[in-house]
Amino acid sequence: MYIVPEKEIAGLMTREAAFDAVEKVFAAMASGDAYNFPVVREAIGHEDALYGFKGGFDRAGLTLGLKAGGYWPNNLEKRGLINHQSTVFLFDPDTGKAKAMVGGNLLTALRTAAASSVSIKHLARKDAKVIGMIGAGHQAKFQLRAALEQRQFEKVIGWNLHPDMLPNLQEVADEAGLPFEAVELDGMREADVIISITSSFDAILNTAQVSPGTHIACMGTDTKGKQEVDPQLLVAADVFTDEVAQSISIGETQHAVAQGLIQEADVAQIGAVINGTNPGRTSGDQITLFDGTGVGLQDLAVAASVVDLAVEQGIAIEVDF
Ligand code: NAD
């Protein structure tokens, strides 16, 4: 089997490779060639850690495996380690033999950014000029970098509950040579694309703060109880997601569905748009909303891609296992 350590991922994986891997696996999910296994997530009663597994099988890409990991809130303070820790394990679908073990920390950020980026490619207006960020933490920088590659954006605007984190967004805008402006939530009306990536448990953005024709990618809500936008926004928008079952249980649509404002049938898979079986955006006035909940198959897809790159470049460690 191959081992690709976390420290090698940055030098191997590109945003383009992550984008391609995620776009392909979303398409495979919608055509029934790939499916995610039920997620396990447990508070283990040690170090306040949340630990779990996200797995799946992609019959089209022949990728079988799981991501194991979670959140150890004391890591940084006690040990100087990052709090989110994960590892991806891949198996040979023909034999069940372990195939690869891959550091999953950076890959998680790249695959999450690739998901919103895929949604922008397929759902945002072609003439989108202003991108609005809600959230300015670790993931927000990855999200913004990836999104800026999808349209000819001319300006970045941002809001964050903790304004001291806004320089993170400024830094990415500077890298891209774009102006950055911190705005109030009402200022989001200027945005053609909005990405929300926060740890919020209450709605931040409401319908009146979104202009017709906007594409919104809600990326922060990945757990029961979390929330980033007013449920009425899901009524106003055409709603897409990575996986419908996950979206209505732990994603942004959980609230609108629980309140009876929308039904499960109102939520479409982004993969269907990629495959051309769902028309996606059909007018310049439509609000589109992508609920990116984060599925195991995304992790497996980027891990498989990084293993190929590592083997190609002679970086993968091969062990007889
Ligand atoms: P982070 O701790 O670096 O940043 C957290 C962000 O949320 C900051 O902008 C912070 O100001 C904001 N925030 C915190 N509490 C808030 C509140 N009560 N109301 C509004 N904003 C609040 O975290 P991160 O690594 O950037 O992750 C952000 C979110 O993305 C988390 O909720 C994480 O679980 C989620 N996430 C989702 C996926 C996915 O696939 N969908 C993948 C990875 C992470």
C-alpha cells in the first residue's frame, strides 16, 4: 500500500485537480454510480473530541474507502497541533486490500473549496463580478481562492461576526489583485455570488439582503442545528446540494424542511446539473443556492487523485502490508 503523509499534500495537490475530482464524483453520485455510506460521528468522552467516519464507493472511479477523523478542541493549545485531524484510507474494490493511507487535513479544505467552486461554475451567472464572503476563518481563504478562478470577478466584499478576522479575506483578494471591502450584511446586495462558511447556529443572511440573480453557496452548515441563512431564502431560491439526504438532515436545508417551507423534492443534486439532466440556472433573475454539506466521496476522490500524483512523482511511500 501507499502512504502519502500530510506534509506532502501541499506540494502535490492543486486546486484544479481537486476541482476535477469533486466535479466528477458529484456527477457519479447523481447518475447512481457512486454512493456515500451512513456517517458515524461520536463524542468519544476523551479530550472533548468528536470523532467519526465518512465513507463511500464510487463504482465509476473505482474508489472505495473512508475518511476517519474529527475535531480535538484542545490540540492547538495543549500540543501545537491543528484541531481538525483526519486521515483517508483507500481500499482496492476488487480485493478489499488496503491501497493507501493519505493525510486528510489539507485535502478537506481543498475538497470543500472545490465543492462551492463547482457550484459556481454550474450555477452562477456568467457575468458575475462581485463575490461576497460571509465568514473569514480557516476555510474561508480556501473558498475564496477557489471561487475567484470560476468567473472574472472584479471585487471581493466580506462580512464576519469577528471583524478582526477580515484581513484573511483581504489577503486573498490582494493575492488576486482585487479590491476588498468590508460590508454590513445589507451590503451583500452588491454580490453576484455569496459564499457563507461560518460555524453559526443562527441565520445570518436574510432574503432582503440578496439580489435577484445571485448564486449562494452555503458551506458552513454540516451538523444538526447549524444555520447560516434565513429559511425563507430557500423558498426564494432554486436549491441544489451535494447529497439530498445529508442536506435535509445536517445541511442548510434542514431548517426549511423541518418548518415545512420546502420539501425534500425541492432539493436537487448538483451532479444532475453537471450531467445535464437538471437545467440548473435558467434565467438571470433566479437565485440559486448550493448547500454544500461535505460528503465522504469528496474526500475519497481528492485522496485518490493525490495518490496518483504522489506515485507519478515518486513521493508516495510504498509499504508491504
Ligand atoms: P474557523 O474556526 O477557522 O472559522 C469560523 C468562522 O465562523 C469565522 O469566520 C468566525 O468568525 C465565524 N463564526 C464563529 N461563530 C459564529 C457565530 N456564532 N455566528 C456567525 N459566525 C460565526 O472555522 P473553519 O475551519 O473556517 O470552518 C468554518 C465552518 O465550515 C465550520 O462550521 C466547519 O464545520 C464548516 N466546514 C464545512 C465543510 C463542508 O464540507 N461543508 C467542511 C469543512 C468545514
